Amino acid sequence: MKSSLSLSSNLMIDDEEHRPEYRYLPGDYVGAIYPRLADVRVAKDELTHRQLIELKQYLVCVYCKRPCAGTCEIGRGKRRVQ
């Protein structure tokens, strides 16, 4: 059986070379622990690609007012804002 499941380690190396430590946390936790990084304008330069995906999943959409990660019809451009 084929699966797209993947595992990633939850361990963090603690030395000066591997800091800042938020690079090793899931993106949604980074937004909760470090509020300045919850701003997408800052996060795109500071977080990894995977962390950005995790963070955006929980951001509230400006169109539908829910955490849709841009998957709502308006966010995808299929419907116009009224």
C-alpha cells in the first residue's frame, strides 16, 4: 500500500550554531509562542517553507473570516467579494 505519510523528528540541537530555536518548532506553535513571527510579512523571511505552510493553515482569512488557508472560493478567486 502506498502512502504519502512522512515522519519528522521532534528533537532540537541546542548549540549556538543551530539557533534560533524557533526554526525547529512547528509553524503554528511559532505563531503562538513568538507573536511577532505570526505576521506573514516577517514570517516569510524568518521561517522555513514547511513552517509557513503550517502557520498559514491557522491564520484567519480576510474574506471568509475563518482559518481556511486560502482555500475558500473567494481566496482562490472563484467568487468576487461583494
